[in-house]
Amino acid sequence: MTALRSLRLKKNADRRLKAGHLWLYSNEIDIQAMPLKDFAPGEQAQVEAANGKALGVAYVNAHSLICARLVSRDPAMQLDRSLLVHRLNQALALRQRMFDKPFYRLVHGEGDLLPGLIIDRFGDVLVVQLNTAGMEAQLEPLLDALDKVVSPSAVVLRNDTSGRRQEGLESQIEVVKGTLPEAVELEENGVRFVAPVLDGQKTGWFYDHRVNRAWLNQHVAGKRVLDLFSYVGGWGVQAAASGASEVLCVDASAPALERVADNAALNGLHEQVAVGEGDAFEAMAALKADGEQFDVVILDPPAFIKKRKDTTAGERAYGKLNREAMRLLGRDGLLLSASCSMHLAPERLVDTVRGAARHQDRHAQILFQGHQGPDHPVHPAIPETAYLKALGVRVFRD
């Protein structure tokens, strides 16, 4: 085992670590004792309190806002193949307890004590995101560990995230093991999909809304449904499979809509599912002008608040989106309003829905409050790991 250099913290800078957090910021480091710039990006270090007490092992990147991320509280346990196998087995045990089929997020970064690592599982195919220099340095041990724990037939690296740019890493998409099947399939809530793992958004699929979709599926039978920001049809195709009489999926991406049609056909639902290409706001205006109304409207937009400085503009966008969606609901309709913006607090989404209903002179009743599924575990000391919100709202008139 390689001897590690020490990363000494300033006085009292160990409080968050002791409370369970995994991150360190550059202003918490005693750079007189060991300058951050002396560490190579991704190098592991033994973290020490100001009094010299060992607190664990972290990997370091002086170029990142989060300059170090803890991987073990045992100062003798470095991030290597052995620890990766242990953490992967812990993560797999949770998923096998929660799900009866191998379609889920296998590793959710800090939530699974593997900061900087995301792995989504599509049966025997794994899609991996290495979002930090520390995880990038572990690629070969990680592939060995995955072979031991999961034995995948193919592994895809989707190293094209914004987080990699912040870490000073290059963007790349590559199949690093095996050969991808012609179609990478998954099943969610009993419905089959093909995930575009090479050229789709993120890893190709969003498992985080599984539980929220399952709730909505109970309330769409016989209903006319509008799915905005539909991507490849996760919400809309499941609604059709759950008995919706008609579903319109709207997205700005033509390739995504082609996959909506394919996924509908895969489940024998092509007659119930229609698609419309365009900007969501423009599409809603056109539908309203045509006198269209829906029983259910689904809003699952991309993050409107990517950074804290975007909060004001982002909240305005969420407000407008929810107001316009409610204009398309019939007299007694159901709105599923979601946000994946970590910087939007759950109570602010409630405020947004309340304000939108009052703007339309309607009543709102919150029937359901959802968040990310159990394969996206929240680290209780890291609020940033709880990012997803979903509200099921009855919107009606007197």
C-alpha cells in the first residue's frame, strides 16, 4: 500500500467531517502545512485534524471547488480495488433488496460512499460516469471490481458531464468492455424501454422518478395525458400502459421523440401515444390556442436552476411553466409537477404550484409528494444529494 501524504485541516475545520459530511473546501485546508497545489489531481491523502489526529482518507483536486472528498474514515483504508469491491457489494445488496430485476442505479456517488461515481445498470450493461479526478484515477481497479461483483457483458463510459469540466477532465464516450447489444433494454414499473446509452441524456435513462411514475400510473386510466419534456417517454409511455386513453409527448429533441414512438411500439401502445416536437412553452401556447384540454399534465423539465445564482430566474421559469400547464387542464385535472434542481427547496416548489393555481383562480390540493427512488440514496449529512421533487396536484374550479 502506498504511503499517503497528509492533508491538514485548519482549527475547527473538522466539524462537518465529524458530523458525517464527505467534502472538504480549499478554505478549510492548512496550506501552510501542506499546499494543495502540491497534490496531483486525484491523489489520495490522509486527512488530519489541526491537532494531527487522522480522520480518514480522501482524494484531492486543488482545481475543484470541492478540493477533497472522503472515501474512508479508516486512515489505513485507501480507495483501491478491495475497497471498491466492498462498496459495490454494499450498493448491490441494497438494490437487490429493493428491486426484483436488474434495472436501477447501482451506484449513486456520495449516497453510496463512492463520491464522484455514478453507475446505472441495464441488465448486463453498465453505464459509468467518472465525475472527478479521484474516480478517474481508479478506472482500471473499478473495471476489475465490477467484473468481480456484477460480471457485466458491456461497460460504457459516459464521461461527458459538466462536473468533469470543473475537475479539469476531458469529455469522452466510450465502450470500454464488451460489445453493446443493438438495443439496450430496461424494464420499469412493468413497461419495457430502450435506453439510448451512447447518445441520450445523462446515462440514457432517468431511474430517479421510478416511484413517482408508479404513483401517477395509478391515476391515468381513461385520461387524456400531456407529457411535456417527455425525453424518450418514461412518463408518457407508462401512462399509456396504465390505461390512459390518449397521450401526447412533447420534446424539443426529434431523436428523443423517435424513441418515444419506438418505446410505445415496443409495448404495443403506438395507437395511444402521439408526439409533438417543439419548445414546451410554445407547444403549450399552441395547444391552448387550439382549445385543447387534458385530464393530466406532466411537467418534468431539466434543471432550471443549475447554480445558486440562477435561483431567481429559475423560480420565475418554474412559475410560468406551472401556470401555463394549468391553463391546459380541464375543470378538475391532475398536475404532476417535478424539479430536479437541487437549489430549489421542496417548499419553493409547493409555493410555485400554489401561486400558479391562484393566478388561474383555481384551487389546488397536493395529493402526493415524491422524491428520488431508493436506488438514489440520500446522504443525511449532504443536503445536495436530495435533489429531486415531485408533486401530484389536483387542480380544480368551484
